[in-house]
Amino acid sequence: MSLRRHFIISLFLSVLLLLPLGIFVLSPPSAHSIPFISLETEVAMGKGADKQVIQQYGIYQDKELQLYVNQVGQKLVSDLSDKVFRRFFFKLVDSSQINAFALPGGYVYVTRGLLVTLNSEAELAGVIGHEIAHVTLHHGAKMMVRTIGAQILSIGGAIASPKHAGQWLAVSSAMFQQINLGYGREAELESDAQGMLASTESGYDPEGLVDFLRNLRKQEVMTGQAYHSFQATHPDTKDRIIKAGLMASSVSRNKKDLKHNREVYLSKIKGLAYGGRVHRGDTNRYEPQYIDIYEVQAGDTWQSIAEKELQDKQRDLEISVLNGRKESSTPVPGELIKLVRDGIYEDNKTLKLQTNSP
């Protein structure tokens, strides 16, 4: 059965369940909402699907890192001229997938697999800003209108009252699957632009998002793992990166002291679990690995670092790509880079729990 057909059937089932409750009263229109779906209903949609996201992936058990992700997200939201929704929620979920996504109503998620891929706070801000734009531009709600049809929504009175968020189970399941495939080329380009504007207003270099997209493209070619919003713009990924670069140059013009915060970011992700399970239902067994931070010494090359630190000089390409660099480049003495080490990270204060065991 196609995803679209499954989605519509799920919707009808939920409508039938709700009919006896007599809650199909069309919500008053909002200046910011789209036809047939109020802001309150968008929040209910997000709240219902949020439970499924947490059930599917689980929250990554690192309080300091959770607070850091939330801090960056809340900073971006606070600097918006119109954040549309009163509250936003930023959560780090326990998945090795390279992913970030947003639900209607202000729910934004990043995976630990994404944090492994990023190389600066500016990159994180660019990605989160992109997802915030999906929320404020109502891409999730608009997708529902396109998929289901405004006629059905109007009959259902925005499907359900926001007071009955628990009844969103069937709808939000299909909605999350669709969102994870991306919103389509135009929506992704629109969110790239809005995300870079938001990160620039918060003092970040918008080139961070461009750097992330470029490096992600390299990793996609190497590993075959596709980022969900790349699927939405395929086969125009290269064109999207070019457009993002032009936009970054435009929004940063005449801006001074825009920050990357690379060292701050790397210090935050030291010890982050690497690889492992994709979701809670993943029963495969994985050897534990984690991200460590290494300070480049004089005379170091990618190959010498791989041989000296990982006892395998053939992992030089892995190290350069992980750090967003070309294999032909030379690491700079004093700079910090990421390495993937075997085992479970342990420092002087705490032993991080192995989060990738089934």
C-alpha cells in the first residue's frame, strides 16, 4: 500500500472515531494559520506525533548535550521577528541516522548521528534554523492539506479539536513518515534561506549550513546514507548547495564578527556515542564507539594521525571527511579534530552509558 493511500485511510479512520464525540467544530481562522488548520491544531498535531518520535528513537541520555542543543535552538527562536508559536521544543534523539526534522507546532529534533557529522556551532544553528523555518512556514500543515485535500479537512473541522490531541495517533503516524521524506524542493530551498537568515540574525556565519550540506554530500557518496531533505530535492542536490552558497553570501554582506564556534562545539560532543542503533527497535549488535577530540601536532598529516591514534593509516580518508576536509588538505597544528575511537567514553567525572546496545 502506498504511503499516500495509507495516510488517507488513517485519516478517515480517525474521523470515524471522532464523529461520535461531536468535536468537529471548525476552528476560528488565524492570521498566521493556513485554511482549515489553526495554530492550536498544529500544536496538537505536533504534540501527538512527538510521543511517537520519542517512543521510536528515545532521548539521548546526556543532559549537558540536551541543554546545549536546546540553548542554540531557543537563541534562534528568541531572535525571530515573528516566531508564530509561543513555545518551541528542541530535542536530541538517540539515533545513529544523520537526520533533523520538525513537526508542526514547534517540535524540532536532531539525532546524535547528525551531531557527529557537524563541525561547528554555526553548522548546528544552520540546521536547526532550517527546521524552525519548516515550523514557522507551516510546511507540515500545508503538506497535510495537499495530501488529504481541503474538502475533507473542512468537513472534519480541521480533523479534530486541539483539546483531543490523543486522537491524532493514526494521522500523526503517517504525517511523521511523510515529513521524514522531506517537504519537496521548493519548501527545502525556502527553509534553507529562512534558516540562514535566522542564524545570521543570531550572530552565526550562514556559511555553516553550506559547509554542512557540502560535507554531507561527500558522506552520502561514501556511505550511501541519504539525508532526508536531500531526498526531497533529488536530483538537484548540487543546485541546492550552490543556491545556499549564494544566499549565505547575500545575507552575511556587511555583517561583522559572525561566529562559527568550532572549538566550543567540538568540546560539547566529546564522548558522543558513534554509530550503533538507528532506533529502539534495532536489535542488531554493535561494538561501542565514540567521538574523541584530538589536537593536531606539528608535522601531522591525516595518514599519520590515523596511524598514530587509531593504529590504521588507511582511516585517513574517514578522518578528513568526518572533519569536513579534503583528503588532499593538511591539518593545521593546534586545531581540534574529531576521531572515532573504539570502546565506551570515560572521563574523570562520569562513565557515559552505552546507548547503542539493543
